[in-house]
Amino acid sequence: MTSLPPLSLSILGVEPLDEFIKEIADFIHHMIISRPNLPGNVEVEAKIGLLRERGGGGRLECPVLVETILRPEAIDCRFESNMTASQHKHFNTLLNKLKISSSQPGYASSSPLDYHHLYLVDSFYPSESNDRDKIRVTRDEKTGTVIECMRKIRLGDLNVYSPKRCADWRISVNLEVPVKQHPVGSPTHTRRKDRMSYSHEEFNIDLTQVTSSNPTGAPEVFHELEVEIARPELLLSTAAKRGDMDAPENERNAFDELIRAFVNNARILVRNANDSWH
């Protein structure tokens, strides 16, 4: 039997740049450097869900064979982050097993998962500055303590279509601007969040059952899964040094490494989705 000799990465001895990850890194970096000059944290998250046709509501179909980034506004579709209760249970079981195994000796990653079970209530109020923006007040459901009061400004979204998988995903970049004064009046709607939050290195993975209520309709229950970069200050500091030739190599490449790991976590979750999504 002929064995395969060691092979070079390429004729130049290097591995070609991964255009997929670079495109996402470029998008997030552009959203950061072009954001409004307002105080607040930049939130970067990837939601797992389905891309659906705007008209019929069926899952989007594109003439591609593998995972593909869609050019913003090029295809008329909507993203649905809701999953079935069965899918929610599937991910809960998967993440709980991972939490246990990650603390055992010899685990593939040197960093164990941490876990918190949170019960939160979000109340939304109109914003005086923009009709599209809402002021969100988040409280601990058990104590009633206000955790944060802020206005979320959407900076941009990037949809990723995954034809070989049971789910797609969307990257969202937002600016969270703190609001000092609690809004007055009644909220337009509320979201009660029963959240299982898993943290690993620089990322949070949140599996949430959401009960959404408004004054005029019956409550609706949704199930959501998302990956978020945990430290906004790290995100901004690495973005500031991206490509800076005066900075050490590890610092100017840190942003792309952060986004690479972020993308890998989103991909792993998508590839572990089962067929009960629809």
C-alpha cells in the first residue's frame, strides 16, 4: 500500500485565506468603525433560525450547494429565529451534556463551559429619538431589580444560507446605548425570558424560551438560540488594531481570530440542528 507523503499547504507553502470568515470579519469591522458617535456597547450576535421567502413563507431556496453569505438586500427574504419546542429540548440536552463533559479531564478544549439559568423580563417603550428604536428595560424576574435600561440601534445584518443543514443563521451588529432615565408610561410589549446561558471563553451561547405579550393580543411563546461575543470592550479594542502595522502581529490579527472562533461556534450549532426545526 502506497502511503501519502507529507503535503505542503499550497505551492507557496501557506494556506489560502478563508474568504468566508474574512467577509464576515470585514462586515462586522465596517459596522463598528462606521457606527454612530454615541456612548454604548457594540453587540455582535449570531442567531440560529430559518431564512424564509417573503411571500409564500417556505424556506428560502438558492442555487448554491453549500453554506453561503447572502449579499444584503439582494434577496427578498425574512429571517425567523423561532424554533420548535422539540428543537429547543434537543439543544438543551446537547449543551448540558457538553457542560458536563467539558469539566472532565482530557476534554478536547482546555476551557470548560460555565452555565447560568436566568429569568428576565424585558419591557419595551417608544423612543423619542426614532420611531424604529425602542427603549428596553430589563429586570430580574425574581427580584424586580433593573439590570439595564438601554436603546438598541440596529447597525446591520448578514444572512447565511445553509442548504445542507436544517437551519440557517444571521449575524446582527447593534449599538446598545444606555438610557439614564427610566421611560414613563406603559410598555408597548413585554418579553419574559427563561434563559439558559452557557459561556465558553469569549462567547455566550443563550438558549431562551420567550413569552411575548402585548396589551391587545394573547401571549406567544418562542424558542431562540444565539451566540454572542461576550466582551464588547475586547471586540472594540481588537477592531481598533486590526491591520495596524505598528501593532504586534498577534494584536493586529486578534480581531480576525475572534471572529473566526465566533463563526465556528455558530457553524457548530447549525450543524447540530436536527430535522424538527420546521
